[in-house]
Amino acid sequence: VLIIGGGASAVAVVAALGKTATPPAFILAEKSATPGLGVAYSTELEQHILNVPAAVMGIDAERPDGFISWCSQNQLAVAPTDFVSRQIYGRYLQEILSHELKRH
């Protein structure tokens, strides 16, 4: 599988492929040195926040609270109704991508 781009959608695809019974080989084609962020989450400004509450930002549609759980595991006090910094969400995406890449 060839995945063009390395933003949030690419992370979602990689995570979904990892859930299959026999995960296929894939290539992630991304020009950025920091895959997983894309344009939306590569901001350097902490004031740039998500436009959706944290409760529904899990990358896995079957587990929408995955982002909240990640925040808790990383000692980040985030309530389900919070609109979190895009930087923090980018870190979440990068960790998921890193985990999936290590598995393949």
C-alpha cells in the first residue's frame, strides 16, 4: 500500500492497516522530516487549538476516547469537552505513527 502524505489521514490509514488480520506492507511517502503532523498539526503556536472537543479526537473511530486516554497517560489534564492545542494533538499522532511503524 502506498500512502501519499504524512498527516492525520495517513496516520489513520496506518493505524487501520495495523488492525487488520494480516497487515499489508506499506510505504509512507512524506516530504516532511516530521511525519504524522501534516499542515494542520505542525503549527508552532500553542494558541492554535482543535476545532472539535478532545472527547472525539481519537484516531480510531471505534475508540473515540483514545486521545483522552493518551492525554491521561502523558499527565495532561484534558477534559472531554476541552479544545486542545494542535501541538498536543500532533504529538499524539506522531506517537501513534511511531508505534505502528515499529510494528511493521
